[in-house]
Amino acid sequence: MITPSNIQGQIQSDLFLLPDAPFLKDSNYLKDISEKIVEYASKYPRLDSIKKEFKKKLDTTNLFYLPNSEGSKNPGAILLELGIIMNRSEKVYSLWIKVPRDFSDGKPFKYRLSILDRANNAESVKRFQSIYTKEEALRNTLKLEKNCLMTKMYPTQKFHEEAVILSRYYPTLDVFLRLHPDFPNSIDTITKDLTLKLHILHSSGHAHGNIHPMSLYITEDHTKKRVCLLGNLKNLRQASDTSFFYTPIPFLSFSSIVAMGRPKPVFDPIRQDIWALGCTLFSIFSNQKLFMDELLKAFGASSKKCGPSKKYIELINDLYPTKNHLLKDRIASVISNCIAPPFQILFFDIFDLDSKKPIKALDIFEALCFIDKSQFIEAVRRPEAVSPAE
């Protein structure tokens, strides 16, 4: 028999990659949530018969009932809010647990992530609604199985009236790299899966627009192999759309940084995705170093006064493209010092400033496929800089 104590232990086991979440440190609160999970599991028949979603404030948490959507084979779901896992100036990220209909000892629970825009005005609601529309359009275009490329999102009526995204929860790539003890054994499948999925996205005529370790999710496929999801695609756009989109400064290409300073900037979204992918792979294979930080170090550029992002923008605007020879020399030094030899040629190709035929996601995927799994493991387990390739 499953008891609240079993449930509490399972929650803590499921969410070990969220050690800083306040609610995981409050045993009394987790006990209360566990008791509510047992209590509300028995209420499914009544809520299913109503067939309407609703949100209700409980004494210590919030409850949300999501009925099955039209055409869905899955029954409705009762969600209980566990608590906030990230609180930023513009957005609040909160984690919810799905009350299971059938308990099974040792079986992980399913979780949902809500992202609330603090402004919650008409403009932000419209922007958030467009995310659902983009996701649905892409799924229909590619005729994908659910969760093939991205995390599943739920365009619910209650949440849809506010500036809120509700999606399935998975740990982000940066958290997985930092905290999961067995990550080296999964890096080959994760990196190949990431590059292949970006190739599929690009082949559909779309660009991602926000590739970096904090926007990519790690999960398991039906064979229990760890794979990578391309986030919720909130910046998804047609590849022909050259207007500016948000990508963190450390993952912007040199041409994107220069374009930012122009009155009417024009960006190449596919090439920007590839550069950001390169920076993400660099972080994976360099013990989570930022390419931006390492390049600043290579130039001896101090960022104490203005911060690394601003210094990086100044440096690139000063050198690109008129002094590419200096950039190429320092890039070569960074790759040689931070990346294991089997992967160095790939990074030289990704960060090649002269190529008239830019590398594509499929090229990167194929290059990774030629490298043995043992070399992936050895590369990411290196705690310090590696020796340059001979």
C-alpha cells in the first residue's frame, strides 16, 4: 500500500536535481502535500464527470484540474502546486505535481512547470498565447509524435487567459551537467540527439532562436535512453525571418553582436542557431565553461568594471570582421586549451570565421557519430584543461 511517507520519499527522489527548491527542505510541507495527493486521487471520478477545468486555493497550496483535451486519449489530471523553483525579475517559475490515478511504489511522478509573466498584461498574454500557436503549428507541420522535439505544452483556458505557460517539467541541460552523477555516460546520446533535432527543426524551415544549456531539457525515451528536448520553442520563427530575437549574449554569434548595434539589424537565424549550438557543446565538453569567458581570457580582457557580457560586445565590435586574424588565433587557443583532442576539429569548423559554406546541424551530428562513446566519457570527465592536439 502506498502511504504519504512513500510519496514524500518519491518526490524527494524524483527532484534530486532541484536541491535548492525551498519546499524540498520542508518535511512538514511535503508530508502535507503527500497526504493531499492520497486524498485527491479519490476525487478523479467526480472531477472527470464535470469535464471543466478549474483552479482552487487550498490551505497550503493550489489545486488545478485539467480535463482531457478534445481528441486526447489521456484522461484529465489533478495538479497540486509544489512551489516556486525560480523567481526572476520578469518571470516566476513554479512546479506542480500530477496526482496519479494509480499508485505504484518506486514509480516516478509526473510534474508540470508553470511560467508566469509578472506583467500579465494584454501584450504579455498575447505573446504567451503565440507560443502555444507556434508549437501546435510546428507539430502539425512535422507530423511529430508528442515530445519528439520539444516539451509538451498545455493551452488551458484558465492559464491561457493569463500570461502563463504550462508545460511538462524536465531538468535543464545545465542542471543535469552540474548535478547528475552519471552525466558522462549520457553525453554522447544527448549531444547527438540535440544536433539531430536541431537539424529536423531547420529542415522544416524554422529556427529555434534561443539555444543554450538553460533552455534545453533532459528526459528519457521509451528505451530509458537520455535524450534532449528543444525547450518550449518560445522564440521559434521562420528561418526567413531576419528580425532580432533574444539569445543570451554568451551564445550570440559575432555577426549577431555586430548587427545589434545597427539601426536596422538583420540576422541570420539559422547561422545564429548553429553558433549557439557550438557554444552549448563547448560548455558541455569544457566542464561548463562559457566560450565567451574563455575568449575574453585569451585576449586578457578584464571585465571587472563593466561585466563580461558588455566587455565581450565591445571586444567583438572592435575586432569583427576587420581583425579576424586576431580572433581566429585566440579561438584556436581556446579550443586547444579547453576541448579534448577528438572534438577539436569539430569546434574549429563550428567557429570558423572564413567558411563560405557554414557548417550545418546535420554535419555536426555526423561528426559526433564518428567519435567513440569512450572518448565522450573521457572528454567530459577531464576536470582541467587538456593538451592541444598534435
